[in-house]
Amino acid sequence: MLNVDSALEILRNEFDDLYDVTLYIFRANTKETIIEIQYYRKSNFNADYFAIVKDNSPMFHSKIAMPVYAWEGEKFDVNWESGGGIHHAWKDFLWRNFLHKRKIKGKSSKGNFG
């Protein structure tokens, strides 16, 4: 495990050879955030593809898995996949009940028009 400065130094040294860099938020709390960094090097591609991408700037992506109940712009616990605590359980419960009721209501109203 590396600290941010060490990870950035590695990426900075490899920058010209980087093709694609993806950051995954693995776990976060008030004192630390664990980020998985995956990267692909241009030099690992076959010669034909390397010739095409050698002058391209690297692509950077970041990914955070979102729970089904997270609405656009709403805060949520990034640790929800690891259990997420009581708040995640409660929001998940409310969302599932809302969706379940909505599906049942939708099915019964279709029957009335048939």
C-alpha cells in the first residue's frame, strides 16, 4: 500500500507510457481513503496499435459504485458495498419497499384497463 505522494510519483514517472488509468474508491473513512489504481501501458500493446496511440494523452477514469437508492446529487456512504452500516440498510429497505409497492400497483392498474 502506498501513500498518495508515492502513487502520484509513480504515475508521473510513467505518464508518457500510460494509456488508461482507472481509480476505484475502495474504502473511505474520516482518516483515510483507500483507492485502487489500475493502469495500462502503451508499450504493452502490439506494435501496430502502439503506433496509433503512442502520442495520445492518457485517459483517466474514476469509478464509484452507487447503491440503487442513490439519487442524482444525493450523498451516500461510499462503503455501502462493504456493509455500509445501519444507514445503508435503512435506505435499501425503504427503496426496496417503495419499488415493490410501485410494481404491484402498476400490475393491478394494467389489469383494470385490459
